[in-house]
Amino acid sequence: MKIKTEYIILLAVILALSLYLSLRKSDRLSYELPRLPAVAKMDISKIEITKKGAPVILNKVNGGWNIGPQEYQADADKVTNMLGIIENLTLTAMVSESRDFSRYELDDEHKITVKAWSAEKLGREFDIGKVAPSYRHTFVRLKGNDCVYHARENFRHTFDLGVEDLREWQRPL
């Protein structure tokens, strides 16, 4: 009788543990990623890229893009790449809440701040840090949010350009 009771208790414990392991969700996130407002690249009329306090401003003029007050013509391919990243910016994971921005090169010395306007309305603003070790993500921080996120794709090099790098140089025929 004693052995029969022990088997019943053992079977109940095995059943309870099996149910617990099968029903628990171990891949749950304890946070939600922020939803980014939609920004269409066709609507973007101005892009400001700031590194170490020095801004580079791109303005849309008659379907093309000019750089700053000098109104140099911008390289269309480079601007198209930037517009695609701004439009399709996708956060995939929160990396840190600790405000240790230097680890991700999101401190004032290393970050690249990108602002995109649609007409006179600021549509998107974010800081770009270093590329993640996977080389498939970039560390970013959104305006007004002290969390560091992974953004899909390796795109720091797309925005790490100066005026001379963005200019459309006339090539001899």
C-alpha cells in the first residue's frame, strides 16, 4: 500500500513538472520595442547628419538633392541609400537601459545624429552608434529614449560621410 501511494505521488509530480515545462514560455520579452512612426522616403525633404557637432544638411530641390548652403549637388545613390534606411529603420531588440552610451559609441564624441523632415515636420530622429559584433545590426538610440537598441542592418558607413564624400563629382567624358 505504501509503495502504491509513492508511485501515485511520483506520477503526480512528473505530470505537474511536465505540464509546467510544456506550458511555460521561456522566450518571452519583458519589454516592448517602441513603434516608429511611418516615414515615406518620397516625403522626406531635408536630412541633417551631425557628427561631433558639425551638421551636414541635405535639401531636396526639384527632385534632386543639394548639400548645405553651398548647394553642391549630392550623389543620388548615396542619398537614396540614406532614404531607404530612414524609411525602413527597424528595431529588433533592446540592448541596454544602463545609459552607458560610450560602450555602443552613442556618446557625444562618436555618435551620428540623423534628422529627417517631411516638409517642415521632423519625421524621424535617431543616433547611430557602432556596428554590432554580428555585423548585421547597428546600435541606435531614439530621441527622448535612453535605451540602446539593435537596428536591422549594418548602416553606420552610409551616414558617416562628410560634404566631400556626398558631393556628386562631374566625371570627365
